Amino acid sequence: MSTDFQTYSIDNQKDAILAYADIMGYDIVATYQDAGKSGLKIRNRPGLQRLLADVEARRVDFETVIVYDVSRWGRFQNIDESASYEYRCQIAGVRIEYCAEQFVNDGSIGSDVLKAIKRSMAAEHSRMLSQKVFIGQCRLIRMGFWQGGIPGLGLRRLLLDQAGQPKGILARYEYKNLQTDRIILVPGPPEEIAVVRLIFNQFVKARKTQLEIARLLNRRGIVTDLNRAWKRESVHHIITCEKYIGHNVWNRGSSKLRRKWIRNPPDQWARKDDAFEAIVDKKLFSRAQAMVKASTALMSKDQMLAVLSKLLDRRGKLTRAIIDAAPECPPAARYTARFGDLLRAYAMIGHTPRRDFTWLEANKRLRAIRAGIIKDLVIAIENAGGQAMHDTENDLVHLNGGVTVAIAIARCQATFHGYPRWVTGTKPKPVADVSVLIRMNPLNETIRDYLIAPTNEIKYREVGMAANNGARLDSFLFASLGPLVALAEHTSISELC
């Protein structure tokens, strides 16, 4: 379900499924749901991912999955994608039944044809709905109404009723609750308007650079409308945004049907000039645009790369913050616009960047899970009468003074088609006698299982693991580290006699 106010609400689907199960004599033993999630991409569907993971791992105690109708798998633009998820359940021995369809899902030609038609209809529904919404939004923009987004520093959203009468200023995270209501932008607090005008005056009249203006505002203790410190990009956004002279411009960029975000040419923009009250003089704004255009037109791609290369030589590394802080270098956003992304620009100057810092928190949590598992393993082995010691220098666990164990943890990542995959990383050094891979569930919050095997048997797979890897590898999968504890457990001679 993508919203709370639809025919396909979670409650409506539950009622229909319960009624169907009662008629068929089924017991509901598990429920998988994605409330408020779009059906266009599986990566946004944790419920569906858990269902597939549980079914393929044989962790379930049910034989049938009841789905409301064919479209509930998702309104994927490639209709084969939803078919593949049903097929993955079927090959794992789980039957699929639809409680709101007018056909029996029995594999007959008639049901297969109807399912294909239904999948096409689901995809087409998304395309038609997207187009209708887009046309409606363009129409409202040309009428002078604001269409979503943060109003920005110095501006506020004013709610109007159907007759155009003001109903009140909307605070952040407040939205209209009637479809007939409309929103326009109005001038905000005087102190915020003064900051906006200060930025334009400093840029046009004082000839300060955008970075210098950002530093000036930070020194004065002034924050952005998001309560953040100023950066060159945030100053650039204000200088180039037409809403400050009252123009309503929309669709500069778009990402329809969850596809890649793209910049649209000006002829595709929807706009309404003089839709709002201006808080910046139009002549001042025009001079600012001319100065911005002149500064961006001075550098070709080769010149931009040359400046970036010199910055790398001087700093020894490159990050978005370093680029934005260098006065002689265009902002990182401009490199993204000109070269597609920063990584491509880095590659063109022969620079390999460090890993993405957005993974730091997730890696920190996974490292904590791994450390806890190693600690619990050592305690369990000692309680069983064995000896265990974690060699922190080589990051190996020694069992009974002889066997070495390397323990790694792998996050679960969905492939393009939604299949789970676990990347094991690089080969440990020194090589251990036994390798353990902790595989996480799709949300990377709980443990799925453990791969415990002699290292020379599995040849340490650097390419990663899938849900099904064949009997040779999957035979080493266990629900706990019990086999390792049993391996290190000491048995007395009296028990053997």
C-alpha cells in the first residue's frame, strides 16, 4: 500500500484475506506487509524482502501465501519482475493464491494469460497515474500555487481555502488536509528577509564569493532555514532561486516512477511569473544571475579537471567538503552536473576515493554485532570445557590452542532484481583453519544464519553468496555457532569408556 487512503488499504486487504482463509479452512500463521510503501521498487519493500528470504531459507511453517490480487506484488514497470517473485516462492514449495481475482492460480493457460494481463495493467496504472498527477501539478503551478517542498529562508507557506481566503501559515511538517485547499508563498519573518537581501548585496555589490558569504554568515551565528551552518551550495541556491522575485518555477528536475533523477531543460519547466510577492529587487536578482553565469562559463571541462587535480595534489585527498571549501575550485555540485557524478570526475584525474562515509554508522553497528558474537562464542566454549582465545592482533579465534577461526560478517544487499546477496569482502590474513560468515537478514538488523566450514573447502568466496548456492556450500549453513562449540568441547575419558 503506497498511501493511507486507498482501496488497497492494509485493513481492507486483511479483511478480504481473512474471509478467504475462513472459507478455505486456512489458519493465518504469519503476515507480511508494506504499509505506506511504493510498489515500484523492491528495495523499498522490507515486508516483501522478508517474505522471500523466509521462504527461500525454508524458515517458514506455511504452505500457501494469500495475496490480495496480482498488483500487490508491485506495480513494476517490468512485468517479469513481479512474476519472478511469485516463481521464487513456488520453487521453494510455497503455493500462491489470490483472494480478489476472478481466476484460480493453478498454472493453467487461462490463469497465466490473465496474470500477465493483470501485471501489465498494474504497470500501466502507475504510468497513467504519474502522468495525471504531473499534468495536475503543472496546471496548479501555472495558476500560481506552490507544489510541495520547503519554502526556503525568508518565505512561508500560506494555506488558502477553496474561495482563495487565507486559513493560516503552515509550520514545518504541517500540510493541508483538504484537496480543495491551495498553498502560496508569502514573505516570512523580517529578520530572515534581511539575511536573504544581505546575501544578494554581498554577492552583487560587495563582490564577495559565495564561499566568503557563507563564512560571513557563519561568523555572525546565522543559520539556514534548516538550522544548519552555511555552505557555498546553500548560498548558491538562494542566489539562483527565482522564488525570491516572486516567480513560481517547478519541474527543474524529476524522477518519475522511481527512476534516476534527471535535470530537465528549461522548456520543460512549469512556471508562473509574478505568482508571489517578491522579497528581492528584480534588477538586483538579474545582475546576480549574470555574475553566476559569467563565473560558470569561464571554465571548460578540461579546466575544471585541471583545478581539481591541483587541489588533489595540494590536499592529498578529495571529498565534497574539501572541494566546496576551495575558493579556486567549482562546487562539487557543478562537477556532478558536468560529469554525471563526482566519482567519474575523480576517475578522469586518476583518483580513487575512499569508501562512502554514509556506511560508517551501519558498519559500526555490524562490527558491534560481530564483537558480541565473538565474545559470546569464547564464553560458550569455555563453559563447555574447551579453551578459546581471541587473537586481536590477527583477528582470529584460537580453539584449544590449535584450530584457528576467522569470523566475518556480511550485510544483505538486494540485487537489481531483488535477490538477496551477501558479499564476504577480502580474504583474511593469515588464513584460518575454519571460516565463519555471519549472514544478516535483508534489513541488516538480525542474523539470518552462519556459514561454518573449513577454509580449504569453500576456497573463501570473495564474489559473495546468494540465497541458494548449491548443496556443496549450503550444507555448511547453520542456525547458530553450536558446531564450533561442539568442535572445541572436551570429553572426559570416563565418558568415552
